[in-house]
Amino acid sequence: MANNEPIRRRLAAAERFSNAAERYEQTAQIQKQAAVLFDAWLAELKLDAPQRIAEIGCGTGLLTRLLHARFPNAAIEATDLAPAMVDYCRRVLGDAEGIRYRVCDGRDARFDPMPDWIVSAMCLQWLRPLRPVLQHHLAQSKILAFSLVLDGSFSVWRAAHAHVGIEPGLHSFPGFDALLAECRSLGAAHVHAKRISLSEAHANGMEFAASLRLIGADHPRDGHQPSNLRPVLRQLQNGCDANYEIGFFCIRM
């Protein structure tokens, strides 16, 4: 019997992020900051200006808008697994010339004609295993640039769980050094990387948990068994600072 679990996970992820589309930008302040910083970092690299850009996980268009502003004559294909995210991105960009939209899975999306750049902001941490995803997209582009959440994120939330002996439902994320080494092993001519830290203050642990739900990022890791969170939330009733460790990577073939 065929294993349909990967398909079910993708459909569930598409539904979860689609449900978050209309409220995403009200909550995703870290993602907005990270998109601006990522775009500025790419500008600092002084890469050849692209004629064609493909974006994986465009979401509501935070990075799409920045790229379109910098490269108004470039053709951009904005893609996302979640149909409502693609619809939102289309609405906010309106009839911007040169942009088209597509619902597809970033793991194995194919682009024709071949883009000069493939970009992704705060999405690839969900695509596992990551190495074949990187290999797939490097085979169809000159430059692959992405940002993603790194190991060490949400340390206060994780520590509150550890204090009472509870495993958090948060996903594990790649480490910066390990991912940099993996990128370098792909045979690229140049690999650029940077690590940043951003923090968001929440009134309490419940508000932090709600913030993940509001952007569609609350799905627990595989195999997680729900626990009684009251002992965790009691520790965080006076505040919960959420740290985001974020990696910027640019692989040039």
C-alpha cells in the first residue's frame, strides 16, 4: 500500500498557512523585519541583476514586493504551497507588470524558462530533508538565495519546557555552521552566509503560542505527544521573549 503520509502533511500545511493568510501580516512582525534585512543583504552582495526571479514560499508577498521594487523590469514568479497565500500576494501586488503567481510545492517546483535567481524567505526550514531541495533548485538557477529559522530559536520557551521535564512540540531547525558546510559541499563557486538574531516580546507564554498559530507555524513536530502546558505557562506568565535565530544564505553556481 502506498504511503500517503507525505501528501497528507503537505495538504495539512497548505490548509494551515491558507487559514492564516488574512491575518498573517498583522502578526508576522519578525518575518517583515527579516525580509527587509534579507533583501538589504542581497543588495550588499552586488549580484548580477536578474532578469527572471522565482520565489519559493512567497506567502503574502513580503519579499516579493521588495524584489519587485529593486528590479521592476525583472519577471517574477511567486509561488507558495498555500492557495490563499498566493491569492493574498496577488491582491497586494495588484496588476504589477511582470509578476505571475502559481500554487506549487517548493520541494520540487520546476521553472521554465530557467530563472537567474531562485529565492525564499523564512520557508525552507519546513522542507525536509533540505539537501535534495537545494540540489534540485541549484540545477535550475544561477543563484539560490534563502533565509530560514536556525537552531537556538525560541530558547526561553524551550527552557521553560526543560525546567519541568516536558518535550516541546517545536520543530528542530538546522544549525548555522552545519548548513553552511552543507551548502559549500554542493559544488558552488561561491557561498555567502550571515546569521542574525531578532527578538519579539510577548506578554506571556500563551501570547507567544498564539502568535505561532496566527501565522500558521504552530504545527508540532512529527511524533510529538501533547502535554499539559500549565507548568510551562506559569513560568512565563510575566513575559516571554521569543528569539529568532535566522540564517541568510546565497549559493552562486
